Amino acid sequence: MARIAFPSLAHGPAEMAHSGIREIANEALRRPGTIRLDVGQPDFPTPQHVKDAGKRAIDENKTFYTHTQGLLSLREKLVDKLERVNGIKTTVENIACGPGGVGALAATLAAVVEQGDEVLLPDPGWPNYRMMLPWLRARGVFYPCPPAAGFQPDLEALEHVITPRSKVLVVNSPNNPTGAVYPLDTITALIELAQRHNLWLFSDECYDQILLDGSWTSPAAVAPDDPRIATVFTFSKTYSMTGWRIGYVTGTAELIDTATKVLESNSSCVSTITQVAAEAALVGPQDCVAEMVGSYRRRRDLVVEILREAELHIATPNGAFYIMADVSPRGLPAREFSFALLRERGVSVAPGTAFGEVAREAVRISLASSEADLSEGVDRLAKFVHGRT
């Protein structure tokens, strides 16, 4: 029989690697009873007033297209939130909503990146940053955030990887996977570096309201008149709305207009039901946020104590809901270690290599699990690292 010829696949998407987080998560799903410490989403239900607003939107037939940038009423509430919470003054024209923070960020990158451009990414960093670049025909260049420095950016090393093709500097604080929160002097240095090299500075602030200690200042609040800065947020983490799929970006009107064209081409608009629910999240009771953050803080303290006793502690996270653990004493690469831990001890964690090379001897533990599961799971991990039963 003659072989049938098929059209080729696009090189960019075909060459994309699957997320190392999803890889371990998929294997954990096949193993009932696994203690799940790999999941990067809140373990709390969406607040009731948010769910009620979504239900009402359906009953009131708010189920049609909206403006691509989002409902005007939602963007007005976001203007208020951004100034009140983040210290960012903006307007409704300078905001676009997308399908999750990832959708908003991808559209914003697509608005500025061209073939051959370089995007400067933190290492360790969220793997989806890297995954976006092949279909944009761009290249990721990584700057280290070493464990010895508490996973803070190595500014000197960052300066050395910049080339004439560098176009965008991505900053993520509070950070996934490390929980590091960058101090004001680091933020100021990153802004000055972007200005010096004429780079876009895209600040991923999806964990902006999950601060466990101290404070956080957004680059856009530090340099409000700098047109290079765009800031991405999500409702997913603050309000436990990962499945609702809504995020947003704020930046110059020209940048937002271009990003909106990208969003219009691939998603038309965020679900109207979700947008109405997001409005309720912003104007409704906020004690739910404080309660979640309080839980993450208690869980963080619990895990830090276990890791310190086991001599596996690297750095105490000040934000987000993750902590990195040193697994080097076991002598296995992080990916191999994670699968062995899952098979032999029934605990799933995300391998540090899913986030880059800097954390190749570490794993990410998600604090989005019960204190009982964290206590048992991290204890099993510690014993496994040291070869104990």
C-alpha cells in the first residue's frame, strides 16, 4: 500500500516540551492515595460570593460576548484595585483581560516579540515562560536566581547575558517556584537595567496578594512613567479561581491595544460569566484572602521546621505558596528523584529541573495541601533523601 503523505506540523509548537510539572502530576493521577505536593493551585474552594455571582450571571443571561478587553465595569473595578493594592495608577483603556494570567502574558509577549528576539527569563522560573517562546519564534535566555542568594536574581549575571537581540526582561515576584519576594533595591536595579538596555520589563505578579512576610512593591509603582513596564495579574491564586480562567495585564495604551488584537484573534473575550464573578471577587468580602494567606503561612512554618531538622532547608519563602527543598544528599537528579519518591513513598513533588538548571538538585513543594498531608509527605521525603524508612 502506498504511504500517505500528510502536511507537516509547525516546527515551533511541535518542538515545545511538555511541562515537567504536568509530567509528574499525570503520573500521580495514575496512583490513587498519593500525597499531592506538586499541585500549583489553591486547595480552597472559590469563595461563595464569587460562585453565587457566576450562577446569577447565567440566570440573568449574561452569556454573550463582551468587549475583548473585558467588561467596562470590571475594568473600572480593576483600576481601583490596582491603585489601592498595587500602587499602580492606570485607566480602563490600559487594561486587557485574558484567559488566565498565562493568556494575558502570552498575548503581551506576542505584541512585542519578533522572530529571533531574546526573552530574558528567571532560572528557576515557571516553565510556561519557556513554552510560549517556540511558537513566537523567540529564544529564551536565562538569568540565574541562585539558592545561595535566597533565589534572588544575580544582577551581574543578568547583565552578562544581555545581547543586541534581547527584547524583554521577565520578572516574577512573588516567585514561582521559590516563593522569593524581591526587595525594593532589586526591583529598582531591574528597572534601571531595562532602561539602560532599552528592554521591555514584563512583571508577572500572579501571586501579588499572597505575601507571607514583609511587603512587595511592583515595578510599575516604582517607575509609574516608564512605558517599558507591563504588569500581569490573575484571579486564579488570590481568589482560588484557577478553573474560571481570567487574568489581566496593564501597560501603555499602545501595548494594550496590540495585545488586545492578539486576544481578539484567539479568544474573542473572557467568558462573561467569569468576568461577572471576577467583579464580585473584587468588591465582595476580602477576609477569604486573608484566611487563605494565613493558612499558607502556617503551612510554610510547618514545612520549614521539618526541612531544617532534616538539613534540607534552602530558603524560607516570603510569598506565593511554594518552598524548595534540597534533595542533593540522595545523589539523584531532581527528575529521577521525584519519580522515585512517587513510586517508592507515594509522594508527588515537582522536580527542580522543571523550572530550569539552577534548581537541578531541588524539588518544589506546594503548600496548597492540608497540614496533615504536608507533615506526612515532607517527612517521607526527608527520610527518602537520607535513605531511611
